[in-house]
Amino acid sequence: METVESELKTNGMFFTPLFQKNNYKQEEKNVMQRTVSNLLKTSTTSKKPGMLLGHIQSGKTRSFLGSMGLGLDNGFDVVIILTKNSNALVKQTFERLESEFTECMEEDELAVYDIMKMPVKLRKFELKKKLAFVLKKEKKNMQRLENLLFDMYPDLTARKILFIDDEADFASVAYDNVKDKNIIDLKVIAGQIDQIRSRLDDAAYLQVTATPYSLYLQPDDMTIHAHKAFQPKRPAFTELVPIHDQYVGGEMYFEKSKEEGHMASYLYHEIQEEELEILRKSDKRKVKVDHLLTGERYEGIRSALIHFMVGSKIRNIQQQKEGQRLEKYAFIMHTITTKSAHQWQEEVMLQIEEQLRVAMKKEDPIVDQLIRTAYQDFVRSQRKDMYFPAFDEVLSNVRDALTEEELLIEIVNSEQDVDHLLDKSGELKLRTPLNFFIGGQILDRGITIKNLIGFYYGRNPQKFQQDTVLQHSRMYGARPLADIAVTRFYTTRRIYDVMEQMHEFDTELRQAFESGANSGEVTFIQKDYDNTILPCNPNKILLSSVQMLKPGKRMLPTGFQTIAKSYLEREMKKIDKYVEMMKQTAKAVHPKDARCFLVKKEKVQELLAMIYQTYAFEEGYDWDLETYRAVMHYLSEETDTNRKGLVWIVLRQNRNMTRIRQSTGRFEDAPDTKQDELKIARNLARVVPSLILIRQNGSEEQGWRGGAFYWPVLVAPEETKTTVFAGKGIKER
């Protein structure tokens, strides 16, 4: 018997021009066919939708528009596209529709409307066409849609309608126990969608999202299963949007960046919290114009601007060499949402630009020095298979760019400015060769920005609870590796660590959901206020505090210095004595290596508290000892074997690890040797965790303070289920 999928019409008037224009790969076409097939044969609602699950900036719009075209050829008459609450995104979506379906519109087969700009009265001739309506998810717009369908043109309700809920992550989720007005509004909108859907004769519902986390928030019945796991909301069906060859996402920024010498290892540039504070509020006492090119407190943003200009010019020279068109480039500065802050940041950036021009006229060597520093940084991340220009050529090009005013510093924060901000394709307009955008919420997500090679980010992660910082990651998307080689990402260490946690969180949830491991379930637990470990609702978790636990995962403190040598030696005498006592009273010792022994978790927790006292953390770094100990407690107790409540210690001594890696200038985060103690620790950690305990000599030559210290690395057991461990939750209000 033939499947519905094979019976789909794939050479119709709507899909054929899309296919020819976009040259879909077979994998993409298959996803579109399966999506439409499922929408036709499966009952879908906002409570049990069809789901297109992609990655951020990965071509989800391309997939849902292809599915829309195929749907119009196979029985759907009306398509209603719901966008995030942003005029810019409505405009971008509308213009993308007009661009993709130009031929169909010119042939009078399709009409596309922004619900805010509807004609006074549609004629019968117009209503006979296939119709598409674009509207943002906002209460009044939903009322407009209801009026349009049931009062003005009730005949439409009998036609086959497809709802496409774009960016259907947290905006479509109804939360409990959160009293914030925005969330209450979203619950109202979700109710309005359901109400409209229930009054239609024949309607299908497709959600498009990049955040699998939302699936864990959507069940109406937030019950916790006996084994503390949450099953994600099971959509009527789920299709995974294929990732194209040029996609660059969190893997590049947070995984490949750890590989020594990889171009990704040079992407991240740390900025200081003090600099963010200076840029958040106008304060001319703190910002001295004549210090902007030399002052340490402006080093991050100054470096960001110079790197952007140098990187853009390197790419232009490479393009010229290859006989290609010279591209225009973009940079985003996104630190705060207030317009007054944006005006202040614009003022600072314009002053830096002006100071560079003044310095050039005076022939001040500072300009060449700044450009050389950026150039040398790009030398490290250059691609071996590409021409890399000489410094003098780059210097000349950057100087010309300043003289000819190729740099545009522009604020992007006003919904009213959307018309002049977007180009004909609905993307942020690049007016000059170098476009430095300063903005807030309008840049949050959805808006596409071409040729983005710089991102300065400073939103406060403590405020990201239900939303994910990753949705702000505009540097994700289709990016040529040649552009990545000159791309730089600026944020504080604290924010970077939160973003890395969230990338891991997103990746693990996606993997659990896609692979069906543990029946697609994920355990959500939280350390309660009395230090007990409890299962908890996913929507109670503060995303900035999560730890993802999975088999073999390493957890360790980084970014610290030891306390003064005299105090350290006194503390180390106690710790060495305590470690020796642990060995003597061990529950078991490894038969081939006496340096590996099994002890009670309580003793290890006491040891960790002693080690904590020997550390002094740099700004932006911390070791949440309570959460670390709680994680270890959970991992050692989560077994029914006779090892319950125990931890393997893997002891190593006389090590000489440097504090800061010479190659990258970053703090060392791998004191454990892969082929020795880490391999052994993972072999031992079958049902309970291992703690690698490395006694470093801590010499001054290695960047320490001349005294020995212990560096612990916790390794999760092989039998660990995918677990979201929240050190902090959202308090009830």
C-alpha cells in the first residue's frame, strides 16, 4: 500500500518554483514531504502540534516555507504564520514570503497579508486565491485574526487551514507559578490560539523551534515519574531540520574552542565586568576621551572595534585576490535593552572612531600598534589553505576605511525604525563595508544578519530563567570558515561559562529527545534549601545555574590562584594528613594501584571544603562548592549496589601544571592526564563517581605562588542517566 508521503504532489505550482529557486537537497525535501504528509494524516493542535525542530539560525524558515509550498499544492488553502512579538520579525517573514512566492503571487494564485496592514475589504476574486497571513503573537493581533476569520470572511473557516507557529519556543509555552505579566499574556495568547483552532472545520498546527527545552515545559500535567524523570511533551510528530554544510553553532564556540590550535580556540576574548558597567550607564567621569585608545578599562570594546575592522579588511583582500565580490561585514553589540544605554554606547564608539582619526592625523604610533595586535591575533587563527595578506596591506586598508568613513555605527532598538533597518530580503541592511550595530531586544532572535564576524555580549545571565541565552547567539548560522577565522566573540568569563552550560544543556536535551535514550526522558533534580536532593519541575529551574550530568563528565574548579604561600603550607599539612587518613581507612583499594581507593562520600565532602580554603578566585570565576558537593552526593547515592554512598579517589602527586596556557592565555582546565588518571577514573566510575585528586607543586615558574595544592576533578559514573542538576531554582512567589 502506498504511503501518503509517496502520494504527495511534488510538482505543483507552489513547490516547483521554490524547489528550483532554493535547490533543496534530497534530505531537506524528504523532511518537507514527511512534514506535510504528517500534517495531512495526523490530528494536530497547539497542545499536540506537529514539530519542526532545528538549530538556532540553521535554516528553519527555509524548511517551513518549503513545507508551506508543498502544503498549498496538497490541499491547504490558508496559511497563518505566527511570529515572535516583534515588528521586525513580522516584516522579515512577510518579505521572505513575498520573495519566495513571487511567481505564485504574480500569477494571482497566492496573496500574502500582514494582518496589521489588511485592505479594508477583500473581494471574492481575492478570497478565491490561496491566502497567507502573517501576524505576531500579541493579544490584539489574535483578536484581529478571530475577527477576520469569523466575522469578516466566515467562508474561510470551511477551508483547510495551516497554522505555522514560528519561533515556537517559550513564547508558546504556558508556565505555572510564574506571575510575571509577560508570561500571563503568553498564556492568554496560547488560549486564544486554541479557541480559534477549535472553531475551524479543518486546521493543522505546526510548531517551529530551536529549543528542545520547551518540549519539557509544555505538558499540561507536570507530573514527576517515579524515577524522577520528565518525559518531554510528545508532539503529534517531530521532524528534524537538516543542518547545512556551512552551519556554525555552539559546537564551534564551546567544544572545538577547547582544541589546542583550532581556529575556534581564538574566537573568545574575555572582557571585564567593570567594562560592562561603564557601558551600561552614561558616566563621563569614568570615560576619558583621551584615554579611549590606551586605557585598560576600555580594552575589550576597543579591541572589538579594531578586530572587526582588521578582520573585515583581511577578508576583503582575500576576496579581491580570488576575484570575488567584496562583502560588507557586520558586528553586534548587545549588552542591555535600555535606549539610553544604547545612546551612551554609540557615543563611546563614535569617540573611539574619532580618536583613531585624530591619532592618524598626528601620526601617533598607537593606531599602527592597535591594528598590528589585531592582525597578529588573526595570524594565529588563519586558514592554512588561504592567502593571508601582509601586515602593511591590511594596515593601509584599515587606515583608508577610517579616512573614507566606511564604518557605520548604528543603533538598532526601535520597532518604528524597522522599515529602514531591513533590506529587500528582510535581513538587517548593511549600508557600508563596516556595520557596527548597537541594540537590544530587536536583536534577540529571528532577525537575520549577514556576514557577522563580531559579537560583543553583556546581558545579565542571572535574569535568564525560562529563556535561553543561546537564543541571543546571533553569531550562529551559515558562516564560511574563512569568516570564522576572523570572527571574535567578546563577553565576560561569567557569561561565557553560563552560555557554555546552556549549550551543553541544549545539546544533551536534544540528544535525549532525538535518540530516544532512556525513553527520551531526562531527570530534573534540584538541591533544596535544606540540602536534600529533590526532583523538580523543569520550569522551576534557573537556567543559569544548571549542571548537565552524563556518563564520564568531568567537573573541576578553574580560574583560581592559591592563597599566600605561608598560609597555604599550613593548610596543606592538614590536607595531606587527612588524605593519608582516608587511604588508611579506605573501604577498598585498587589491587594494581594503591593510589586508587574507595571512601565514604562524607569524608570526600570534608576534604573538598578544606581544599576550597586554599583557593583565591579571579574576577568572573567561582567554584560553587555546595553544588559540587551536592552533585557528588547525588552521583554516589544513585545506585542500588553495595557501593552506594562511596567515591573512588584517584590520587596523583608531584605534578607541575601551568596556571595559564601559553598558547591561548586562558586558565588551565585540564590538570588530569587523559591516558593516566582520567582513563583510570572513568574505568573505576561504573556505578559511583571518581574524584581525581592531583597534588600540584604550584611553583612560581608555573604561575602559582610557590606552594603545593590539590586540584580535584570529579568524574560522573558510566551508569549516569542524562540529568539536569539545578543548584538554584526559581522561588515561589
